[in-house]
Amino acid sequence: MRALNIAVVALTLAIAMPAVAAPKLRAWVTTGDKTQLLTAQAPSSLATADQIAGLPTLVVDPKERRQSMVGFGGAITDASAWLIQTRLSPDQRDKLLRELYGRGEGQLGFSFTRITIGASDFSLDHYSLDDGPGGAADPKLEHFSLARPQQYVFPTVRAALRINPALKVMASPWSAPAWMKTSGSLIQGQLKPAAYPVYADFFARYVKGARKLGVPTDYLSIQNEPDFEPDSYPGMRWPAPDRARFFGENLAPTFKREKIATRVLDWDHNWDQPQQPLTVLADPKAKAFLAGVAWHCYAGEVSAQDQVRAAHPDEDAFLTECSGGQWAPKFDDSFAWMVENLIIGSTRAGARGVLMWNLALDETFGPHKGGCNDCRAFVTIDSRTGAITRTQEYYAFGHASRFVKPGATRIGSPAKLGDLRTVAFQNRDGGRVLIVLNLGPQPATFAISEGANRFRATAPGRAAVTFVW
């Protein structure tokens, strides 16, 4: 009788418990010829052994856990914010920001951005946040002001934060105020050694002031491209040994005193000089203070990230600037380069966040004052009509930002398989994301294997595919 009761209970439970649905493979495709642009494909079911027999196999391994992700996005430069705030109607503005920062169907879900502390080349004019009368020195920072970012940049960031409260913000200066520099100008020069203490106070004043105005500073670099002195827009050279001294002797004690928890990144320049951050991280005080290294894409190879990461595995990596432009006008070539090097390459080399340069520019690749005159942004805003055009940068980043959510973990997948390049992630809800780039001219059919799951999949030639299950 007892055995019969147990059997009845077991049968009842079996009937009551719903069957676990077999996972479906969903896919979104962008092709180099633009016939498909983040286009959803019909879902596919698990494959039988016969369906994938003899196919090359992409093995996704959730047990191989790497860095957690902060996210993807672009810089809200002065130019981008000015266009968004002055050349779009309120409805157009809200629609565009929701498309870029929202996580709904068809939205990109950007969760990382960068803003400038003072002017860059993509500003309407050159200024700092402490421009005293006649360029006079201001050691007490009595003329420090956030009035300029409050015009366009901060309102745009706050609007993005309302749409996506998980958005993380990085801030970087292109130059210290002119009165702190050897050149006496925002253009070229170095920071005077005597200005180190007041410049640390300047950063603390910025972080605390921006926070009061609703703009967090989750990450900070102290100098954009410190090994470059541009001759037509703000910039400042800052050698590695001097940056290390500033971190350890000035900024660290100032942030400690002011109870500032912002995570500070070194370098913020190209892949071609890994010795620069390695020199800084060799300084014990600087290393103890720093959270990681920021990289740009304009020279060198992404493998530089691996070199520094191997020497300092406890330091985070971020790709914080890269720009497309009319120097690479063909959609298929530049789209493939970005997916291969930024979306796949930089994250495989440890990047927790990946940023492009301008979020938005106008039909003349501006506005800008000096610097790049043919840079592309994620979107082009027609300054006369407000019409929006989406670029190859938009679609390249959309293959990651729409599907890889903040807090996702990079997991194992092959770097290469023939013409295929891959990177894989696991979201916090357990969902898997596999991004595949087919560099070859012909479609590639292959198997995807993850645990007990097997799928048959195809990537068109010269195309990127994001697979989700």
C-alpha cells in the first residue's frame, strides 16, 4: 500500500510539473551590403546529431568565466549634446535617447558613456572649467564653474540616466586650465609641478559638483591622450612618471580626504605604448590607487591590453575611445573592423567597457573646433531638419549593447574558427550571447555547442551575427 501511495504521488507530481521548454536559438544579422541591419531571424530549435554532423563547432563554455561587463556606448561630447538639445524637438530628442539608452525591443541599451571635463576638439569653442579674468591664476579655484556642462552635456546625461539608471559615466579632461600649464594655453604644454596639488583639488571639486547636479563620475582619467599635444585644440602632455607621482602623492590623498569613491584609470591613449601604463603601475602608490587602464584604438594592436593585463591581472581594462570616419568610408570594411577589434578583440583582451567617440554629429561631421574634420558618430543628426541617419558604428555596437547587459560575464568561446571570430557572454539571468563575425566572402554554416545544447547556425559572408539562447 505504501509503495502504491508513493507511486501515485510521483505520478501526480510528474503531471503537475510543467515540462522544461527546450531552448530556442535567436539571431540578429548585419551584412556588409546593408541588406540586413540588426535584422531578427526566425528562431531555431535544438539540432539533432545528424543535422550538425561534420560541421565545424563553436564551443561555448560557461565554466570559463572572465571579466564582468560595465557596458558599451559612446561619448556625450559638447558637440553631441548641443545637437541633441538644440537641433531636435523635445519629441525627437526623447525618441533618440530612448533608442540609444533604452532596453526595450529594438533599442540599443547603451550603459556606458564618457564626457569631457572642459573642451575637446568636439566643442563649439575652447574653454576650461576655471577660466579666470585675463587668464589669471586661480589657486583657490574661486572661478571654478560647471556652467558650461550644465548647458547641454549634463541635461543630456541626466536624460539618459532617467531612461537607463544603470548607465555608468566616465569623465576625462583634454587639458588642465591654461594658468596651470607651462604653455599658458589650453593648447599644448604640460602641467606645472607647482599646480599638482590644486589640480587634485580641481578634480575633487568637479566630481562633487557634478554629483550635486545629478551626474555621477563612476570612472575618471586625468588626461585624454597624455602623449599627444595637438596644435589646434586643447591637449596636454603628461609623462608616465609624472602621472604616477600625481596619482600617489596628490590625487589619492585628496580623494581620500574628500571621501570620493570614483574609480580612476590611467593612460586613456593608444594601444601602441603599453610601456606607459606599465611604468605608472610599477609605482606602488599609484598602483594601489588605480582601478585600471583605459585604451584608445588609433595606433597599435589590441593585444597591448593582454600585455598589461598579464603583468597586472588585478587592474581593469576599458576601451574608452575609437572613432570611425570618412578615412574608412565603406560600410562593410569599417563595420567588420569595429566588430573584430572593438566588440570582439577588446573584450577578449579583458575590456569591461567599450566606448566609441561622438554619440552624434551633424551632416558636416561637426560641430568641432580644430582636430578631426571627418569623424563619424553613431548617428548623424541633420542640423536643418533633425533627421537621423544610423551609421556602421551604430550597428556594430548594437550587436553587443542590445544583448550583453550590465553585469554580464564573458565566457569561453574560440577566438577564431576559419574565417569566424567570436566572443561569448552570460547575462546575470543565465542567458547566453554569442557574437560571431564572418570575415569570409561566403556564408559559413557551423554548430554551436554549449553543455547539452546543440544548434545549427549560419553566418552570411562579410556579416556579424548575434546569437542568443
